[in-house]
Amino acid sequence: MSRLALFSVWDKTGLVELAQQLVETFGFEIISSGGTAKALQDAGITVTKVSDYTGSPEILGGRVKTLHPRIHGGILARRDLAEDRQDLEANNIRPLDLVVVNLYPFEQTIAQPNVTIPEAIEKIDIGGPTLIRAAAKNFKYLTVLCNPSQYDQYLSEYQQSQGEVSLAFRQQMAGQAFAHTNSYDRAIADYFAKLNRSEDMEDSYSIRGNKVQSLRYGENPHQPAAWYQSAASGWAAASKLQGKELSYNNLVDLEAARRIITEFKPSEPAAAVLKHTNPCGAAMGNTLAEAYEKAFNADSVSAFGGIVALNQPIDAATAEALTKTFLECVVAPGCDREAKAILQAKSKLRILILPDLATGQKETIKAIAGGFLVQASDDKIENPNDWQMVTEKKPTPEQIEEMLFAQKLVKHVKSNAILISRDRATIGIGAGQMNRVGSVQIALEQAGDKAQGGVMASDGFFPFDDSVRTAAAAGISAIIQPGGSIRDRESIAAANELGIVMVLSGTRHFLH
């Protein structure tokens, strides 16, 4: 008797080619359901419909097709057990040798804007995961394929082994099948968790992902690394116009750049230049090119070999500016034709287009020994109406706007963080120092004479008034900090004594 395969797939990539090889070369018979059967029949391949094989029609609009003992008996039968063979014979069930199934596109569906709950629910596959799990459980006797990328492997294995597919291969496919259904179920669970989300963290939290690609190495050449995708949106959905393959460090920096640039409305031209996840410079301008020039000039030395994020499509003027120095990567929501032609002069420069820069995780995750930590992302929107104007000298509307700009950016600088800005551009950044005084000194040294009239933002409170006095001596006109120190009054008194503005935001922005 010929071997029997079951086909039931949503993604029909490679379907016809696989079926033709099985039928014409290896003598398989195929049973199939719904759209899969139609696709095979349209290609001239002989198929027995599941409903004809089982004697039961597809019902409930296709919700019930393969959930039948004649199907699952053929999958789950243990062929070396006499009792199972007797059950197959008594119920006229043929054992299956191959199950080819992939699932409804749930993740792609929920990634679409404005998708409704009923639309999402209809893309929750029931029969598919059941078939995959059953076939994977019984890998001792049959093979399960759940991804078109596995088809050529199977055909090669079948041909080389002359029909006796190795147990090792079947076990390998089973492992991939269980990983696939686990990832699928996790996506559904995450979707419902978001629908029902409260202020509390979930009792259970899983991290899942499908490998996009292996990377040359991680942070250093001796560290193996890979890139995994956990959603249909995000960096895996970005298109690369040109340039070399992305590295581990590129992707880490790009994500930090994306988070920074989403602080600005698409209608407000903005640019950020990063190095090692810290901004070298960030700025707003009347045009995108002006914003980039201001961000680059904030620290042109550190910007060499940096990552650039832009919140508007790249135009010709901006492209010209980008080609003037060595950069690793640029990400933007688009790129016009003239800009593309200009950027080709820097063929090794990686240009990524991510139309939805605001896409991204709402949590941040860090691995620790034996587990991991999860927190909500620091995406609080600053509102000056919530700030405390604590000094005798009150901020002008212009100073409030400048402090708002600085406050948006300081939370993206590694703590202890100090950021100085003027004219909606950073002019000095002190990042990651073990004490706040050190960060203040680095930021002021970088700002130099430009600090005159500038604004200083701090991610945490000042434990003493020394930083306030240092800032005032350099010409800083206003300081924004969260407050909360037992010595806040000393810092406020120093600001009053020196005639500068101090505002308490009430929000700490540590970034570890």
C-alpha cells in the first residue's frame, strides 16, 4: 500500500512542488482539506478531500475539518502495538507517514492596525496545532513538517534513505514542531494578556522568538549570537536599502536610537546620533537636514562611526549631510529617490527603513541568573503642568520648552545622567558615571562656552548642592531634576542664591 500524507496549510509556499515530488517520485497519496486541497487540485495533483476520507463534512464555516478519529488515529497509532493495529483495522484507518501543517497567521493579523477582537479570534488555529502536536508526539512512526523551509530537507532525507526517514530527523522535526506550537500559543496568550492588562505584572511571563539570522558574533568576537523575532512588527519588518549585514551591536544601538527618536512627533524634524546606546547628540530643526547637522555637531568626534535615527523620510539635503562622515547605520521611516541615489556613494553604510518607528516592546527585559526581570518601558509623557517651580526665579516659556526637550532625552542616557541643551540641541552629555558630580563635569566640559544660557537635566536628584553651584558657574540658566533628596532645600537655596531657575519634575529616569 502506498504511503499516506496529510496536507493542511495556510502558507502555501512550496506546497505544490513538495506534493508533486511526493506523488510523482515517491508514490504518496495525499489527503487534504479546504483551500489546501483546492490549490493542489488546481495544480493537477490528485487529492482525497478530508471530508471524503472521514465521511464527515467540514462544518461551522471550516472551524471543524480535521478533528476526526480517522485522521488522529492514523497519526497517533503505535504501529508496533498489536492493539493499535487492531483498532486501525477495525475502524478502517490508514496510518499516516507525513503530516504537513502550518497555522493561521495570528501574529500577522494582530499586527495590523485597528484589528478587532473577532478578527483576531478567527485567526486562532485549532485543528492545525492539534495535528502538529499529535504528529510530533508520535515522531517514532511519522514525520511532521510545519514550515516550508523544511520541505527540501525532508525530500533530501527521504531520497537518501530510500523512504526510511531516519529517527533522528523525525525527532528533530518534532522538536521544531513543539517549539512552533509553543510560540503560537504564547502569541495568543500575550494578545489576551494585553487585552486584560492591569497595573500589576503578569504571574507568568514567557520570552519567545523565531531566529531571523545568526550573527557573526555578539558584543565581542568570542561570543556567539543570533537575532530572534518575537513579533511580526519591529526590526524584522525593516527593509535594508543598502550596506553590510547588521551586527549584534548595530541592532542594540539601533533599538536605543529608535526609542530616542520616538520622543518627537513626526511633524517635528528631529535627529539623534548614538554611540554604544548613549546619544552623542540629538536635536530638532526647521528641516530634517538642519536637525541632523545640529545633532552631529553636538559631538562630532564621538559621532564618527555612530548610529543615526531620523523621524522623517530622508531627503536629498539630509542624504548629502549623512555622506560627509563615516557612519555605521541610519534608520528612518522612508527615503526618497534622490536621497537613495546620493547615499549609494556610501555603499557600506547600512540604510534601514522602518515605517513605524514607534513600534516596539512595552516592557524591558534583563536576564539574571536563574531568571529575568521585566519592567514597563519608561515611556511617561512629560507634562510641565505637573512640575514644581521651586525657585524664586520662575522659568520663561522658552526655558520650559527647552527643559521639556532635555527631559525627553536625559532618560535615554545611562545613569548617572546629565544632559545640557540649548536651542533644542544637546551640547553636553555626561553618561554612566559612578557619581553625579562626575557626570556634571563631563557634560559641562563638553558644552564649553555653549553652556551659557543653557538648560541642565538630571535623571536623578542632587544629593548635595555642589552640582548646582558648578552648573551656575558655567552659565547654566535653568535646571530640571526629579527632586526627592533630603537635601533638596540646600540645592534650591543655592539656585536662589545664584539666580538660576530650578524645576522639580517629580519623575526619576534611571537607565541601567
